[in-house]
Amino acid sequence: MDRLDAMRLFVAIGDAGSLSAAARALKVPLPTVSRKLALLEAHLGVRLVVRTTRKFALTDAGRGYLDSCRRLLAEIEDAERMAAGEYEAPKGRLYVTAPIVFGRLHVLPVALAFLKAYPEVDLRLSFADRIVDMIEDGIDVALRIAHLADSSLIAARVGAVRLVTCAGPAYLKARGAPRSPSELIQHHCIAFSNMSATDRWSYRIAGEDQAVPIRARLAVTTAESAIDAAIAGIGITRVLSYQAAAAIKAGKLKILLRPFEQPEIPVSMVHPQSRLTPPKVRAFLDFAAPRLRRRLEAIQV
């Protein structure tokens, strides 16, 4: 039995949540996965997985072994990279992910400058408004706009943004501005469904976060669409400050309800923990962090 192969197989099973899903991910027949798991359990002398026609779950021994496999495989990958010279100088492919609008507006310009500074590094940028599994998806660096939970990731804060409520001059001239969140129900609102619910928005009222009802005359799935609709005078929208910064500074949108805004949201660069951080990752972190800080400071509204 190839132990490394068995470890990789078991990690695939743990990540996929079932033998059949692991078989699909590995592109091998299900009987092969089942047979190799049985051989591994026989070799270890313990039951790693409880599986019936209705249930799949790791045993206590299985959970502990899964953590150990992940750690050992990561160390082996580090050793292979070192042997290949990847730790001598910044080179190789670097995978970076970020939210769509933030990525286009701020990560991409920094990334283009990074490519000019480091000709032996090839970048792969993935922009998506969802949290990706960095280990499973092979991501080296991620930009996260969120209050980060405790995890195995290393984070470096590069700034902060906040949710802003705004509307265009034409709408405000026609219907006036709400003086408190409770008045939003009397206004036409444009909901950005990726950011919050389409029937209520949360504000800081009397020191607590409270959800207030809104009437969404329009609901969209991109921040750009919500901002364009607000500029056109359709109604009031609520987006992250960096998304609307250009329109606000140009006078196309006006911020409303400032006293009721919720606390700032951190913007962080995160990367997986590793015994040795590859130079390509360290180079990107050192290059991008100060530039992103300056860009975020410049768009404060």
C-alpha cells in the first residue's frame, strides 16, 4: 500500500463528505475508493469512517487522522517546492482571489504592477463574491472583506470599508431624504441581494444593530447595477463604500443616514499557514499590502 496515496485518498474523502463524491473528485471508480479505504483501515487497525446506506461520518480516530494527513501532506509539498527551487526566488504560478468589484478596481491594478516587478511569477486571478476554500481550491492569497473568524489562515489587515446608504440628486429632489432608518419604508429602495436581504437593512440604532423593513422597487445581483439605478434616480441603495466611492466623489450619489451606519468592515489579505512561506507569496504580500492600504485610504468617503 502506498501510504502517501492512501493519505491523499483519505483527505479527498474527508473533503468530499462521501466515498462517491471523493470518487468523482478523484475521477476513479467508487469500488477502487472503497477498497483502498478498507486497506488503509486494515493497515491502521482502526475504523476511520462509519458508512451505511443512509449515513457517512468520520470516527474520532478518522478526524484525528485526517488532520494529521493534511499537515503531513502540506509539509511534503513544502519539501518538494524547496527541492524544485521555488523557495529560492519569487517564481511560479500564484493564485489570488478577491471579491468581484474590489478585485477589478483595486487588486487588478496592483497585480499588473506586480507582474512587471516580478517577471518570473505568473498570476492567476479569480474574482468571485463568495468565500472560497483556499486549501481545496489551491489559493495562495485571498482578499477578504469581512470580520474574520478564527482559522488556520494568517491575516494582514490593509484597511476597512463600510456599508453606505446613498441616493442620486434627482431622487432626493423628488422625494426627499430619510432622516432615520425607520423612514426607509416610505421610500423606493434598490436592494443588492448579494449584500443583504431584499426586504430589510440593518443599522446601528441606540447602540445596537437593528433590522428595519424596506420596500425594494428593484433588486439586483451586482453592486454596479444598484449604483447605476441609484444614479438614474430610481431610489435609495446600500452598498460597500468602495463600490460607490467614485460616484459619491463625482456628486452623482449622496450618502444618507450616516449617524446610523454600522461599524467598519476590515479588509484583509489572508494566506494559509505554512512552515515555509514561498517567496512568490511573500513577495506579493509585501508588494500588494502597502499599495492596497494607500488605495483604500484614497477612496474614503
